Amino acid sequence: MLDFCGVERERLRASWVSSAEAPEFVEEVNSFIDALKKLGPSPLKAKIAEKTKNTEKIETTEKIETEKIETGQIGVS
């Protein structure tokens, strides 16, 4: 499923650590953080930014068209 979404499998990790194993938990979390840092920014971040930019362009265009209609600059059929 992650591959389908464009996310590397290494960005998800599951591990079982007992509540009595605090040092092991800390090591697991730190290890995962290091792995994520090596991977760099999420590829989804760029995709979300691009979609947001496109959505803002569409909303701006629609707002301009609405204002033109409301001010009579464009006739409505």
C-alpha cells in the first residue's frame, strides 16, 4: 500500500517493546529517527505542496471570474 502511495517502505516500522524495556524503546525510536533522516523529506510533502498550489490557483481564478460577473464585466448567458 505504501508503494502505491509513493512512500518508501522504510518510512513505516513496527516493533514490539515491553513497557519494562525503556532503554530498548529509546533505542528503537532513535534508530527509526536516524533512518528517516537518511531518507530525507517525505515524497508526499512535495505532492501535497503542488496540489495546494494548484488548488489556490483554481480558487483565485474562480474568485476573479465571480467578481467579473458580479461587477458586470462579463455577461452571463
